[in-house]
Amino acid sequence: MPFGYDTTLRTRVFSIQFSSHPFPCCDLRVERLSLLPAMELRHLRYFVAVAEELNFTRAAGKLRLAQPSLTRQIHNLEAELGVRLLDRGRNQVSLTEEGKSFLVDARRLVALSLESVKAVQRFSRGEAAQLNVGYLFKFNFDLLPATLATFYQTRPEIAVNLFDMSPAEQLRALEARKIDLGFVGLRPPATLKNTAALAWECVARHNVVAVLPARHPLAKKTKIRLPDLKSLFFVAMSEQTHPGSRDWLTGLCQQAGFTPRILQDVELESGLMTFVAEGLGVTLAREQIKNIPHRGVVFRPLAIAAKAEYWIAWHCENRSRALSQYIEVLKKEASLKR
């Protein structure tokens, strides 16, 4: 099929973005080629082979083509262009100045066509050229950077895009297929609207700590018994941004024999720290909350250890091979840390 003559096809090919092999397009040159309806992509391939070998016999062998046929094709190409691309001596072939200039474009177009074929084949196999991952900035743990490093070693051609999103935003983005995978954290109730089409995997279990005002009497203790918090007000993450967090907090306290009195819900983790620092309440959280600046706040382990499960999620209908490979990397890394 002629290359470069269908404007729609040419535009589509040049709009493809390659993360590891960007091929800059030159519109003026492509437009010039589009005026030559008899030239085909194979002519460019043949010319590049001859130009690289500077020998028709070796080029024909490389192309698995009869030498007379190759010679004829190059003559046809020169006739279409109206210029001589090669100087043919008795024992030597060399590029003319026009040939050297044309070789730059020919190589680019041949390489671009091969990348386009590979891209559509990857798409057909369900292999995305990129992987979009949602996570919570400053609140994630070492599993994320460790797995990204391992994944890059095995799939360097995949562009990984990270998006700082609350768990609720991740759930909506997963449902809408705007991200491939979310480091959601707590698993929300199955009745929540955005979870019906999602698959889940628990990748870690983190220690739970008590978060206390630095000036509170309990801050002097090295470990906290949950019943000691019974008379205090609690600050909790909002269900609007962290679905499932209130159920988790309530369930943990009920195991210790009381229901927490939640004075305030907050949208952001930084707000949680502010309310605790001001003495408006206490809370329970994964120990990774220490990564957030916390002036006026102390963290104490629980006398009876408790764990918070950490879940990842993805859309059940997402057939991306890059996604499935990254999930396998996550599972393997998670098993090593347990």
C-alpha cells in the first residue's frame, strides 16, 4: 500500500507517541512524498538497504530479493523522484548528495512504519503503551517505588504515569478506566457504587499506631491500650475521600469494647494531623502516616498490635498485559516483605 498518500493515515501514524523512540516528523517532506502516487514503502526499504550496504548483491541478499529486481526498483524510485540517488561504478556504489539527504528521511519513515506496526500489534494483544497508576502522595510506602523500579527493568518501553489521588478519586478513575491501577489502601464496602466492577488484591498489612496530641497525658506512655481511648473524642477521615475508613476505625475500637465518639471528619491527611495537634481528638492510622509533617503530634504503638490491610484495585475488564505484569511484580514484591 502506498505510504504517505492518504492524509488520514499519515496523520494517524504521526500522532503516535513513543516513550523510548521518538521519531520527529517532518511535515513538509512528507507532503512532498505524498505527491508521488507510484512510490511505495517498499521502495524506501530497498533504497535504505542499498544505501547501507553500498552493494546491490549484499542488499538483495539481505532483502531476500533477486538482484535484477532490486536494481529495477531503485531505478524506478529515481525516476519517480527525478534525481539520481546512487552513483554506480564498475566495482563501487556510492551515494550522491541527493541520496545522502534522502536517506535521512527514508530511514525515518521506514523506522516509523515498523514502530507503527509494532504499536498496533501491541494494541491487538492488549498491551498498552503506558500504565496509569493512582496513589496517595506522602502516604504510600516503599512497595510503590520498589515495584516501579523492577517493572522498568522488565518493561522499559512502557511509560508509567503516577497520579496523586485520594482513594475515592482512584475508585472513580478506575471505574471510568482513566487509570489502570490504584493503590487504594483500605478496601471500601462492597456496596459502594464504584467498587462493583473492580478486582482487589491485598498487598500489605501495616502496623496501626495511635495518633495523639503531644501534650496529652497518654503521650507519655510507650504503648497505648485501646480501652484508654474510650473517653476521648476521635478525628476520622471523611468517607467522601476515604471510603471505608470510618467502618475500619469503628470496627477496630469495637474489638476493644467501645464505639469511638467521632467529633470531626476531615478530607485530607494533613487536616487530620492539624486537628489532633490542636487537641480536638485522637485517631488510629497506619504507621505510614508518620511520613506527613506532624508538629505537635506523637505516634505510639498499640499494646495489642493491630494491622491495617492495604489493597490495590483495577478494573475487571482491563486486559492490558502491562497491567497484569505489574500486578505480578507487586505480588512478588509483597510476598518478599511479609
